[in-house]
Amino acid sequence: MKNKFSIKIGVRNSFIIANGMYKNIRNSLPDKRIVAIHDINDSIRFRDKMHWLRETYDILSLGDLLETSIGNKTQIAITFDDGYLSWRDNVIPVLVDLNIPATFFICSGFVGLDEIDARKFAVNCFRRKQKLLPLQAEHIRSISDHKLFEIGGHTAHHLDLGKEYPTEILIDEIIRDRELLEDWTGDDVRWFAYPFGGRINVCNQTKEFVRNTGYSAAFTIIPRSANEIEDFYEIGRDSLDIYASDLLWRNWLNGGYDMIKKTRIS
């Protein structure tokens, strides 16, 4: 089973590289892309990837990327999902050292859990089996206090928003989650990321609920350009692995996965 999965990923990546190269030949104009990353346990590898990204593209804050005109190079915004303790040790120092801005989407229900409850949360809410430890509330305040960083909402319990829910559940998961984050940071929380983030994880009811809460924008993990946004409550992001090659990252960010996703070749 693992071999079949590896073969599938290998075939997918080959398509992304070939398609990205073709798109670059056909149209090498600058673009806007948003990168999504999760937990990071290798600060050296992470630093190498961020250094490459900084040397190759213009890295902007999420707000600047959405609000400014495109420049002479492709513009990149970097985001992180969920709320892992690994960010404190392996992410924040690297970003500060390289002067790279980022937005951190955090599930408030994960914050501050002990190891046993964090394990249950990872399995039941993130659908992951790894040992994943959460940030504490004071870590979130420290992150938000830095001029490079911003905090975003991600529901309280990483709720899959691909189906309709009673209003009281959405209030608990989206509105109260945001209130907690704002209480911890002392700042307005203006961005939201859908948990899981695929097409099947966003429905019209939940999207309109997010829109009506006053969030400025909401983000999926559907690979697409952020240059010409059709719906500010369904903005795409590129979910990338720091262990993937620079060649894959480059062609993914060239849009090499966009059409593959549209045609369901993945």
C-alpha cells in the first residue's frame, strides 16, 4: 500500500514538474502564490527552503500580497496551519533571522493541551497519527507581537466545513475561536483558513458564515494563483512539503498543479 502511494505521489510530482515547465515557457509573467505549511521538525531543512524561496521570489506578508499590485517577480506569501509547538523552535527563529513575514492559522481548541489530549486531538481532529504538541497561549501572543507575523483563525477543533452545520456549532467553531485568538493576541484576526482545505471541505453555507463574521478573506488548499481572485472567501494556497525538491516547488509555484487538480489527475 505504501509503495502504491509513493508511486502515485511520484507520478503526480512528475506531472507537476512537466506542466509547470510548459506553463513557464508559454507564459513566464510574474504571479502571486500563497504557500501553506504545517508542522516543521527540521529547522536546517526549513532554513534552506526559506532561503531558496527568498532568493527566488519576492516574499510579502499575506495582506501586502493581496493588497498591492504585482511586481517584476512572482510574489509569495507564507502561511502555517494548526498551531504546533514546533513553530516556536524550528520556524520562528528562522523567519526572524531571514526577515520573512508569515501568517499562522491556529485552532484554538488545540492550544495548551497536555500530551495525552494533544494526541487525541491530532487523531480525531487533524486525522494524523504523529506525536504533535500544541502552542501555549503565551506563545501565540509572542508570535503576534512580532511585526513580521499575524495570527489567523482555523476553527476551534479543525472542523471539516464541507457540510452544513447548525448555527450554534458554527458560532462555537468560528466566532468563538476568533474571539479567543483576539483575546490571546490583543489584535484583530482578519484571515481564516478552512481546515483540510480541499474543494470537498468548503460548502456554501460555511463559506457564507465565514464571510458574514467579518473576516477579510478565507483560504483553501486548492492550488491556484492569487493574482486575479474571483472570490475572497475561497482563495487558493499551495500546500508544500519542505522535503520536496526546489524543482518541484518552482514548478508547483509556476502553476504546474493547478490544471492537474482541475482535471482530477492527482
